[in-house]
Amino acid sequence: MIGIIDYKAGNGPSVLSAVAHLGYKAELVNTPERVLQMTHIIMPGVGSAGATMESLKELGLIDAIKTAVLENKVPFLGVCVGMQILFDHSEEDDADCLGFLPGQVVKFDREKVRVPQMGWNKVTFSENMGYKAEDDYFYFVNSYYVVPEDKSHIWGTADYGGLFTAAVCKGNIYGTQFHIEKSAKAGLSLLNGFLSLKGGRL
């Protein structure tokens, strides 16, 4: 069963519809018990890093997510803010995040580009990591972007006033700054690749 974290501030229903469209069984989950029963976990993203972390704390989900992802090695996909909170700290709300990957989340320079970035942008993926993903255009809505401390975790890049990290991967942990559920055929293809991964708790 695919678990989509329902933390009241995300766009879980849209991601749920995309997963169902691909023919997979999925549900919105908001209890530690259900999180630990999932074969795959998706953390959707809408809103700020601070509000997202606060919601996860209030729901008591942080320890369950850490156990599932770091110990049980369940495939995890963070989308937009869901990817940003994988890192140590975000400038947005001065928020401490999950710390699954070393690095920081910083804001785009308003003097160089329009903030937020809104619209389609081409993502170029590394061929030597993660599962196979095709270079294509994906839909972004973001004012912040991640700066991984370990460059080997960068799975995909895009250009917005300079190259920035658009996707990350480390083992069973994946993240996309773009919205897979709003990225038409390219997004569904990438999502299907993730859902096809064998889970750690089958």
C-alpha cells in the first residue's frame, strides 16, 4: 500500500489521484501506525517548511517517518516542500528539518530572478543514480531551493538564474522540487518509476 502523508497543509489529494491514475492502491495517512505499514511513502508539498514540520510534530509522525525511511528502508519521495524538509535547515521560517540529507534550503535571489519560480522548466537527470528518469519539462512553484552538502545526492538539475538542484536521491530516499502531480506525462512517468521500486516492507 502506498502511503501519502496527510499533514493538513499539503496537496495530498492531488498526489493520491495521480497514484490511483497509475493503477496503484494508496491512501492518505496521518497516524504513526499507518505510516509504518506502508510499502512506499510520499510526502507532498504545499506551504512553508516551518508549518510543514510543525504539522508533522503535532501529528506525532516524525519518529515513524524516520523509522520507516532510515531503518526499514521504505522508498520515500518528497515533493516540493516535502523534498526541502529532507535537509538539515531551511531559511524559510528559520526551520530545523528532518536532516535525512546534509544541506540547507535557501531563497532565490530576487535581484536575479522572479520569485517565486512558477511554471515549466527543463530538468536534466544524472544517468548514474536513482532509477531511470528522462530529461523533460516539469512544473515548479518554489521560492526556495536546496543546496546539498554532498553533491553526490544531486539527481537532477534545472536552470533558473543559474543551475539549482531540482531532484535528489540517496538510496531509498528521493525528492523532487517540482510537482510531479502537476507535470503531466513526464510527472506521471517519474512517479511510476518510484512506485515500481520494491518496498522495504512488502
